[in-house]
Amino acid sequence: MTPDELLAVYDAEVRGCFAEHLPTGWAGEPDGPVFRATTPRFGMAMFTEDASNLTHDELVALVDRTFAYYRERGLGFEWKTFDHDRPDLVPLLVERGAQAEPHEALVMGSASALAAEPTLPAGLTMTRVTDRADLERIAELMSEVWDEDRSWLADDLEARLASAEPIEVFVVKDGDRAVSAAWLVPLAGTRVAGLWGGSTLAAYRGRGIYRALVAHRARVALARGYPILQVDASDDNRPILQRLGLQVVGGTTPYVVDPPSS
């Protein structure tokens, strides 16, 4: 499939179906072309339908309603923007205090191009995990990798594992120490599964661990009937995914608004 064809799949089967795949504990509602989700920790908004038919004044009103929606609930939120969104959206977010987080490449392609027997460095093991203790180890790992508190991730992964469309979580260990982790997020009723996580301790990078996690998750995706993979890829992971055969089809930037002060 061409990048344009894959982007059309993303808009229809990932963005367009966002409301149908909310994790356990999330809620939300649409307002025209935008969907506003809430979680126990924060909010997330994005266009899930084409917004090109809105006048500029209608867009301004929609943005203002979204900011008010989360403010009234005492929540900070992320507006997930895309490079192919209408260009007058981002200035409105910035004017209202939203701050951009790092841009990520929207990467997609065939799972069959990536599926392979994973090869790990000697002494490391990869396992599928469900136990709470392993999920807490992953949260500790992610907190160390990203230098921020991600202790909430253990609860998030546990809820996703118990949901109607469960994810699959994999960890790479050196002995008992978790050194890398990633998960597969299948979107039931679509052709798409997401590759999430994919974070490795600095001392273990450059040894093929991320590549092994991608290869194994691609095999699992195919076995579960998902022929297309999708990743929001950092600058570190994007070149690896491109070398493996996936394509950059666009980009995404989160614009984050802090919770209202007490």
C-alpha cells in the first residue's frame, strides 16, 4: 500500500474508530468532528472526523468548548494533532496556552514485512507478561527511561489486559531486571494493531532489542488477524522501523494543557 492509502486506513480505522476502542476506565463524547476522552488522570481530544467543512468561527467555538470541557472537570488534557489537520487548529491551541510535546512520525505498513523469529543478545530473555509484579517492573523501567513518574502505567496496562480487546505485553529481562518492554494494541473490527511502548534502558540500546520486540509483535499481530501495523515513532525508533520496511505516512504532535490550578 502507498503512504496515502495507509494514511486513509489510519483516518478511517484508527482515528475514526477511536471512540469504539476506549480502554477500561476511559469515557468520552463527541462534539461535531472532535472526540473528547477522559481518563482517571487526564483528558485526550482529537479530530476523529473530517473538520474541513467548519468555518473558522465554528472551529474557534469548538476549541473553546473543548478547553472549557476539561477545565470544568479539573483535568489537564492533550489535543493530539496531525500534520494533515487543518492548519488553523494549532495557532488556536497555542493561543490558549497549549504547549507542544515532541513531534512523532506516523509510521505504518504490513505486519508480514516485519514478522520474524526474534533474536536477542546472549543472556537476555523475552516473555509475555500479565502478572502485576511484572507490570510494576515495566512502570519502573518506563519511569527510568523517560525520567518522569510513570507509576500509573502498571494500572493502565492491567486494565488493558483485562479489557474486552486485550493487549499483549512483552518484557525483555537481564536476569530479573526488566531492560525493555513493549505491547501490542489490536483494534478489534479493523485491520490495524498498534505497536506501543518500545522503550529500552540506555545501557542496552543498540543491541537489537527493539528490533526483536517489533518482530515478535508483528508475528503475534498476524496470528490474531491484524495485517497492518501502526506506530507513533520517536526519532530514535523511526529509522529502525523504516529499515524494517514500514513507511512514514504523516506525523502527530500532542499539544498539552496543564490542569487548572486550585
